[in-house]
Amino acid sequence: MSLHLEELQKDYHNGDIIPFIGAGLSTPFKVPSWEALIENLTNQCAVDDLEWIKKAVHIDLKKRDYWGAIDTLKKFAFEEDDIQERIVDLILEKQITLDDNLKHNYYDLSQMNFNLYLTTNYESLLQKYLQFDLQPILLKDINFNTQNLFNQQRVCHLHGTIGNSGSIVISKESYEELYNDKKYEDLLKLVTGSKKLLFMGFSFDDQFLKTLIKQHKQVFKGVHYILLNNPDDATVKELRSEYGLRTISYDTEGSSHADEIRKILKRISEDVKKKDNEQKDKSNSSVIIGAGLKAFKKNVEGNLFFKKLELENINSDLRELSSAFYVAADEYIREMKKLGMPIDIIDIILGQVFTEYKDRYVDTFMEHGNSEELLKIVHKSLENIEFGRYNVLLKNNQSNKNENRGFVHILADDESEEIWWGRERFNGTGN
């Protein structure tokens, strides 16, 4: 997680980030969520002989099928423009004013150097706290030189505003009409192709977020980030593999969403150059210890790199040795991060290890087809691998031969890296 946070920090200082604000950031102001809006709408019509509608909508809400619930209301109770107008009334009725800026994150955002904001929210809290000279605009209504979109400070609403109830996108039909518009898609591609999005105020099960990114993958190619409260590993993996999002997690236990998001915003707005210099001084004056005997007793048989060794029936002695190398390398990288080793340098080191592995795969396994021989050759070639001009950056903390040999298993432990010891794959196919 910290790796992505540092990447986000650099992207922010390079001017490459656009915040994408969801309903969660407006929760402190009591702005109703989609679910709350639908429940209120349902209660307005579920009287007498229409009580069954409430039961039908409740089933949809339990499944978090908000569009299904809206379609039920449209079919049996309201016209779409009635729903839009009632949403405006509900937001104005429920929304409160906060005098304490520490209870929300809109003030924190106003202290940062973002130009463009995207939001799916209907209310105008962003504009209120950012106080941009230009009034908010609907993304679909942009009809000017798009270069100004990034140079001028403005808030772009994707799904309408309470200032114009007819603009509110709430049903699946209105959503599809909006996103099937070629001009709208081109504008969205322009934004996502030029900048990296930082999703804030969204939950993992947000129907809009999942649908938007999954159905429009061609629009959201590249790197984008999302802030999430204490996601599990499966969620982080799904967000990366299915939606292309890099997760930055926080934990609200004993705290609040606003406090934890504020910490992240402060972190990414820190002076990168000053921090890098401090880290460089620290790494130049300290020597890491590395893995000790206790660390080597760690059980790593459940790790992906170990399963890849088992997949090719690598003998138990070689698996045990590889595990020791993995622990040594893992401990080295952890310690170097603590000393402030720039992530870019760690990535370059692993990149050279990957290239060395591929070289050995081609000249050893492709020729002889022996997995154990490939593993031993890779270990041998990595013992004294030279990192060339980057050695000066390592200085007192250059990796030893055991750590070098373990780097390949660190890569193999990442499911996104193609490190294998033969032709077998977990899906039963071979290359």
C-alpha cells in the first residue's frame, strides 16, 4: 500500500492527478446516499395498495441493485422527472451545514493544488469549499478548447446537479444514454488518457464505480488510484485485476474516514524533493541488518513463489533453499524501504533481475527443458549480479548474494509477473 502512496505523491507533484469525488465525502453533511434516496422515494409512494412496491424495492436494495429499484419505481410509481425533482428536494431537506472543517475533507482539498475535479455527486459542496471562480459545469456540456479543461480551475459534474433537476442521472436508462454519447465518451477519454484519477468517497461495492470502469475499460486504461477503508486482500486483488485500480487503504478503527483521508492528503502534498533528500541522507548514514536466523524459520509454503516451485516438482531441498533466499530478499527490501530507498531504484533492481531470469530461461530451459537446472542456473547468475550505475545509490547497503538470489522469488510471488520454472500453469495449460 505504501508503494502506491509514494507513487501517488509523485504523480500529485507532477500535476498528473485529478480527484474523482464520490458520495462518501459528502456523508458528514448528511447528504443522502443512493440507498437512502431510494428508500425515501419508496416511502413516499408505499401507502395503501402500493405497499407491495416497498417490498419489491427492498429486495433490490438488499442486492445493492439500485438501478433495479429505480426501474421498479419508474414502472409503478413515478415518472423519471418526478424522481429527479424529489431527489433535489430530499438533498436540500437533509443536507446540513458544518462549521468544523475537521469533520470533512472538502476543506482539505481546497488547500491542495488540484485544478480539475470530477464528481458523481449532485450537490454543490465541492464548489462551496473550493471557491473556484468558474462555476461548475456538466462534463457533457463542455463546448470549448479542451486544453483549458486542465489549465483552469473547475468542478465537472458527471451525473447532474441539484441546480438543474433534469440533468440528474439516476436510472440505468439515463446512465446508458449519457455514456453512449460519442462526444461524452471522447471527453472522458481525454481526461483519463491525460491524467490519473484518484477515486475518493467510493466503496468497493459502489454500483456506479464497478459499472463505469468495467464497461468502459477502453476509457480507463492506465494507472488510477482509489482510497478505501480497510479492504481485504481479495478486494485489492479484484480492483487491480478487474478494474485496473491501485488501492491505498486506511483504517477507521478508533478514527474516522475524514481523519484518515486527511492524513493521506497531507502525505501526498508533502515536498517530495525535501523528503527524498532526507531519505538519501538517512540511507547514506545507516546500515541495514538483513534477515536473521529467526526470519529464516518463517513458513512461506503458502506463498505463490513456493507454489510455482511445487508446480514443476522442484525437489524439496531446492524449494527450501529458494525459500531462504526469498526471506533474505524480502527482509532486505523491507529494510531498504524503511531507510528511504527510492521505489524507482527498487523497481530498477527487480527489472534487471527479471531480465537476467528471462535470459537464463531462453538459453537454459528452452534448450534443455529442465526446471531444476533452470532454477539453479538462475540462482547462480544472480549471485553477483551487477546493478551498474545504481551501485552508488546503494553504497553501504548493497545486497548480498543470498538476497540477490531471492529477488527472482520476490518477483515470482507477484501474480502479475511472468516468472515460471517450466511450461506448467495453474489453469492446467502450458506455454
